[in-house]
Amino acid sequence: MSPDPAASTTSLVPHSAHWGAFGVQVVDGRVVGVSPHPTDPNPSLLLGNVASAVHHASRIATPAIRRGWLEGGPRPDERRGADSYVAVGWDEALDLVAAELRRVYDGPGPGAVYGGSYGWGSAGRYHAAAGQLHRLLALLGGYVGSTGTYSNGASSVMLPHLIGSGVLLHSATTLDSIARHTDLVVAFGGLPAKNVSVTHGGVANHEVLARLADGAARGLEVALFSPLRLDVPEGVPADWFAIRPGTDVAAMLALAHVLVDEGLEDRDFLDRCCAGTDRFLAYVLGDADGIAKTPEWAGPICDLDPAALRTLARRMAAGRTLVTTSWSLQRAQHGEQTVWAGLALAALLGQIGLPGGGYGHGYGSMADVGSANRLLPMPSMPGVRNPVEDSIPVARIADLLLEPGGSYDFDGVEYSYPDIRLVHWAGGNPFHHHQDLNRLRRALHRPDTVIVQDPFWTPMARHADIVLPATTSLERNDLGAGRRDSRLVAMTRAIEPVGQARDDVVIFAGLAQRLGVAERFTEGRDEQAWLVHLYETWRRRVAPLGVDAPPFEEFWAAGGVDLPGGDEDWVVLADFRADPDGRPLNTPSGRIQLHSEVVEAFGYDDCPGHATWLEPDEWLGGPRAADFPLHLVANQPTTRLHSQHDVGDVSQAAKVAGREAMRIHPDDAAVRGIVAGDVVRVFNDRGHCLAGAVVTADVRPGVVQLPTGAWYDPVDPTLAGALCAHGNPNVLTPDRGTSKLAQGCSGQHALVEVERWDGPAPVVAAHRPPVLEAR
């Protein structure tokens, strides 16, 4: 199935990743370059990280054991993250892992094991590390898992209450329809071009920017609500509403007030298709609390011109308007309210279900939102039921480890955290996703054992007791495709495993053999047999759906198979709008819930029964701003996917003074004596990090932007609040749930101060592997 990786060749090996399909150029067994798939109209620049990362010195070369764990055995240990490592052979490493798994399963039991992997490890459908880990742990007796995502954890809980399960998170009006019919996109959180190059599982053809360009050529315009001017693609006309971060709900309510006050709302749509309208409008008009949510009320909160909001509301009602909210907005305290208020604003316009109008959630957040491709089933591993019912919202990992037995609310139910003694992590780096990293480090000190499988010495690997080197996707065969993808790719192994790396599934098979579940784990199949089985099972499943896929050998020889497209003019909720009685939503009323009796009955003070402006703990209008007067936006990076391939050439080229770039407005830079290229210290009472200054008017005054994903690099890891030399903003972000309803990630915003760093700056060592000691 694979070419001879040792041979010298300049042919391209077909492959795929989360940022697209591509060919790999291999010379003398080394990856020397990649080329995007020839049919991709706008390939991702992130492909430039691939060749430079796979052979990087930060690869884990051999199994390693933390010295303190090797000498002292399983136990909580504050040296985790600051200890040395000992190189061992594979048999010893697997024997130690198997013995520790057996100890915990036979002792405190499966409820003490956290299967902590979190996606994005590979675009492959077979070698997905999280799925394979959970398969093994389920066969051993079960594990504590997680629900939701860091990306849209608040939305995934909120939207089912408002509009039913699956709607808007997994379906959206096509971008083709928007390009043809939309006059105005009111984009809260923007439509950032940087995010639309990636999709979980891959995207063969990047078409988002082309469709937006088509719309712009026809006359489509954007009203951009963001503190960042560049949160809209180049070439798309946009009016920039440089809103104060965290206040989008107030602006939405003000626009809603104008619509109602001036009789511009669609009463027929509200009566036919919505429930709880009177309760919501009583709040908007001030009948419920004595405060009318006028533009004059919202202007000082949002730092926007009330007259401009009035003009925009009238403009929205005069043409075909799409209201959108990005996933970034709900990654903040009270993030649920941005989703609810955006949906309610669109409902007042009455254009939901019409071509070019309505509401969208996630445009500009991933490449598949608005795709016209069909939502086909893709090859996938058969699941194994997890006997353990305990799970946590994914962003509550530190609470889980620090507060065993503690209680928490989630979606109307009170739960308690189990007592975790062993963490097994594969294919992820929570030091990118999670907040308040000093707190996360304290949490990781508590378990008896932390096991990490990864290709690289990421910050998570450096906090493990047992480190197992895993291959990258370039070192194995797989099937690659994302949701709504246009091609299933034969991900062909390009090179031999680097160092002593093994496939995750091979590692798990070795553990399964030692723990007596090998036959159930492998089902008697090796990699090739599994790929044939998964592909042929998929081929039979999609044949009745009109997919004419060839037999496996033909598919593999061709490097993939193109998948049929869908309805380019598809509009979300069109059927519901046309017949709300015959096509009701999966909500208590069958209608869009502008007020929810179910949510109200939960009694949460941080998530009432309708969309509400709730003042965040950290924003520029609050008392905390007196000590930390700059609002940090910790958004997704432009030059890598999350923290993946931070060692790659594209990611490294964007560093400033060897550190992550922090953007600051010229006025804020001037009063602090900061000029472009300076090393700066960004700090608050949770932590501090160094970054490289970029002075630009593309951020609004009072705001600094520092993207996530720079590998955490504590200057002195023995210190509880160590300075991060590299610029990871999650040393600054608060670790709290979005609300009691969803407990989503709130890591998008924090208040900080910035000062120029005078004197020698510490060397960035994040990408240097630790020195491995001999036994």
C-alpha cells in the first residue's frame, strides 16, 4: 500500500490533513516539500508547516519515563512539568503502562481513569488517536470522558433549547446562496479568513473565500462587529463597528429595539414561527425591568455611536440580511447569550428560512460551515460502549482534577466530579485549549500517573510521567475526509516512522495484548485489513445515496475518490418556515424559542430565560479595568492550526523577537513607550508572558490581540507562576465556565496590562526536547 520510503523519489505521495489534501515530496526517506491538491482553488498556507515539522528536533525519539515517577512510583507530584526524563525501551514502557492501568482498574476502578484526548490529532478516520484510546479504555472497563468542544461548547448546549438538536451547528445556509441573494451580512465576531482553511478531518477544496468574493462582486456588504479590523476577508466591503469586546449582546438588543420601536419587525413570522416573543420584547422595550435597550443605552456599553446603530437597523430591515455570530463570541463568559440574542435579532427581521437571510452560526469559524457539499457518512471505526457514565464538559478538566467530589451544574442537572487517579492523553495539547495554565499545572500535579502519547515534546508531554512517541499521519496509511468534504483521500504513508515512533493504534494493541483484550481491540485486523474493511463498509453504505465509489484497490491506486456535491441553493429552516405546523422544530413549542421556560426553570443567575445583557467580570467597562486597562483577545492563530506545528516554518516566520506576536494600537503603545519589535510583558494577577509587539491600527484602542497556540514555555518550571517566555495567552485567561448551563470554554477574553521588557529576554526553549538521562 505504500511506496518504498527509503527510495529516492520526487513523485508526490497523496495525503490529507485538517487544512487540506496535498501531495508529499520525499527524497531519500525525508519529506522535503508538499504541494496542494491541484483542484483546490485556495490552498491553505498552513501546508507550509508540514515538511519543516515532521523531522524537527522536538519529535519524541524514544519512550521516556519521568525520573520522579520511575523512582517514587505512582503518586501526586509537584515536580510534574519540572522533572527530568529517563529513556527506556518499548517493552519496558508498555509493561509499566499496562501495570499502572491494571493497578487502577483493579483498585479505585474505571471511574478513576480519565481518557483525556481531545481531537485534531489526525485527519485520518482510522488512526484518530482519541477514538482508538477510548476504544481500548472501554474494553478495559470504561473511563471518565468529556462532552462538547472548546470551540463551541456553549452553543452546543444552548442551541438545542432554542431551535432543536443539530440545527445551525451541523447545518447552515450555503455560501452559494448567500453569494447570490444576501444584501447585508451583519457579522458579530466577523468572518475571519484565517479560520476557513481548516476543518476537522480535512477539506479537499477551500471555497469560502471564493464564494464571499462572488457575493462582493454582486454587491454583498458586511457590517463587521469586532475589535479587530481584519476579521473580514480582503476584498469584501465592510463597515467596521469597532465594538468593545464582550458587549455584542448589548448591540444586538439595541438593534432589536429599533426594529420594534419603528415597526420594522415581521409580526407574521414571529406569530407563526416563534414562541416567547412577548417575554423577550418586554425585556427589549424595558417593560420588564424599566430599562429600554435603546441605541442610546447600548452606545456607552459598546463604545459605539447610537446613530450608527439606528441607521444599521433600518438598513437591515430594508434588504435581505443575514445575521451571523462566530464561535469566538460564545467562548467567553455568558457566551450563550450571544447565540440567543443573534438568533432573536434575526427572528425579528423575519427572514429565517429565506434565501440570503436569517441567522448563521460559525461562518468564518471553520471551512465546512456553509458548504454546499452533502453531509454524507464517512468511514469510521465501530464504537465500543463505555461502561462508565461519568463525563465532564470538556473545558472543566482542571476542576475535575482539583475538586474530586465537588459539585457543578450543567444543563439543568447537578453533577459531582469523580476522583481521577490516572490520566491517559493521546493526540492533543490542552496547554493550547485550556485556560489559566498555572491552575492547570496544579491540577496535573494531583493524579497518580499521567500518560501522554504524542509525536512532539509538547507542553502536555512535558507534564507526563510516561511519554510514548507516536507517529504523525505522514508515517502511516489512512482514509482522510472531513464533514461535508468533496473528496475521500487515500492518505498514503510517505516515510518510515521517525526515531522509535509507533502508530497510536500499535501502542494500544501492545497494551491490549498485555491486558488480555487484544482480540477484541484489533478484531484480528492489522492496518491494511482495517482500511479495506472501513472503506468497503462505507462504500456499501453510500451506494444507495448515489455515491459511485470504486473498489478499494482502485480507490487507493487513484489516491482518492471525488464525492458528489449537494444543493448549492439550500437554505436552513426553509421547510420549517414554509410549514411550521407540519415541520416543527425539536423544541418544547415546536417553534424558535425567544423565551425558554425550560432554561428559566433551571434558575441560573448567569443564564436567564431569554437573551439578556449580563455584564462580564472582565471587560473595559468594569472595575477590574482600573488595574488591567487592556482587553486581551486570545483568538485562533493565522499561521498554524491550534498549537499544531508551532515548530513549522510558517508559524516560526510570524514570530517577533522569537516570540508570539501581540498586536497593540499605536495610542496604547505610545503611552507605554512600546515600538514595533519590542519584547513586551503581558500580565495580570493570574500570570505573565513575553510577546513581540506589532503596532497597528487594525485593533481598536484598549485592545491587544495575542493568538493561542505558542507552546507554553515557563522560564523556571519549578515556580508556581512562572513567566512564559514564548507568549502563550492562556497563562492570562480565566478558567471558568461560560455559565452554569453549558460550562463552555471562556478563554477568548481577559483583562491585562502590557509593559516593555527592558534588559536581556530569556531564551525561548519550548521547541527544544528535554535531555534524556540514561538508566
